Amino acid sequence: MAAVLTKLSELPIGGRGIVREFPSQDPAFLRMREMGLLVGTTVTLVRTAPLGDPLEILLRGYHLSIRKVDAARVLVETLP
């Protein structure tokens, strides 16, 4: 059975997922990879800014803020 993928930007607050796909050549994503956002990384959506952008995620023991438009291009496999 294939895993259902959802956009990181669509996770509910407190929702967790495993990164499965994201653009590989975009400069913003090259920087995110340098900060530890890699395929196979577990992420948790901690909170969103009052107007919905940016999003704060927890990964590898630290918090990272990313733009909602970038989070929409990251696909995650949701975890219970």
C-alpha cells in the first residue's frame, strides 16, 4: 500500500511527518538541506505566524521557520 503524501504547509499544528520529496535545485531548498531538512527527516509543525506565514517546524532537535510557499513544495508522509 502506497503512503499518502501531503504538503508540509497543510499539516495541522502539532502534526508530524517524514519528508519524502522536495525540489532539489532551488536555492532556497539547497539552504534548507544545509540546515538538515532532508528526505527521511521527521518534522513537526509547531506553529504558524498570526497571518499564516511563516511556519515554525521542529526537526533534529531545533526550530526552523520557513515560508508557507516553500513548505507547500515539501511533501511529507504523515505520522499518527
